[in-house]
Amino acid sequence: MTLRLILTRHAKSSWDDPLQEDHDRILNERGRRSAPAIGGWLKEHGYLPDEVLCSTATRTRETLERLGLPEVETDFVRRLYHAPSDVMMDVLKGATGKTVLMIGHNPGIADFADRLLAKAPAHPQFMRYPTCATLVAEFPENEWRAVRFHTARAVDFVVPRDLID
């Protein structure tokens, strides 16, 4: 049995209030359109998590809600807020589901995605990992604590602009 990770960067957030704390920023209109499009794509392809690991930031929580996926065990993890890739890996190693959705932030999430894979997908936006970009990757291991960098296989990758204008 392989393990599957769905790695999603939060949808586009609002900068309308310059005094608002970064952690508390909400999604902007584009983000509110992108998250449901990505959620629909995940459902259409059968990429449904049985566990969610999500940053505690408002924009990651709102992204998760707007994905519209079936409710599963969800952990809101403060360490995922602007986490570097090593911290993201440490959090992932504590997962218990077989298909885990992790929602985080750049620049850590782009680096994490790149370091996870044995070979990056050919998608032109992969290295940039724009808002709401989503990677589906599979690991050959049977438990999360055994996963290592550069061992996952990219199953799929999408960005909102692939789905909506």
C-alpha cells in the first residue's frame, strides 16, 4: 500500500487591510473562486484525503473550507504557518491517514514539493507553486514516519489557471 500526499498552497489572499496581521488575512475574490475549482478537480479525480494537516492561518483554513471536500480528521498545526520544508516533513511524518491533504504557504511549500519528488512534473508552474497549486504525490513506504525526500512520484499537478480563467 502506497501513501498519497495532496500538497496544496493556500488560495490567493487579500491585502486590502495593510494593518491586518499576516496570520489573519482572508482570501480575496480570486482565491474564493480558485479553492472550489481545485476541490472539484480533486473530487473528479478521486483524490480524497482521509486526514488533513492545515496551517492555522485564516487563509489556509478558508482554503480548506472552500475546497468543499468531505469532512475528515483535521489537525490545524501552528508549525505549518510559513514552515520550511524540513518542518513540513516533520509534521507529515506524524500523519496517520493513507491519503493526507497538507495545506501550507510559500516559500516552504514549493521547496517541500520539489524536495519530495524523485522527478518534478513537467508543468511550467511547478517550481513557482502559485496560490492554490496542488500536487498529488505517492510514496513507496507504508507509514509516514518512513518517508524520505526525493522518493515520491508525482501523480498529478494542477494550478487554478488550468481550471478557470
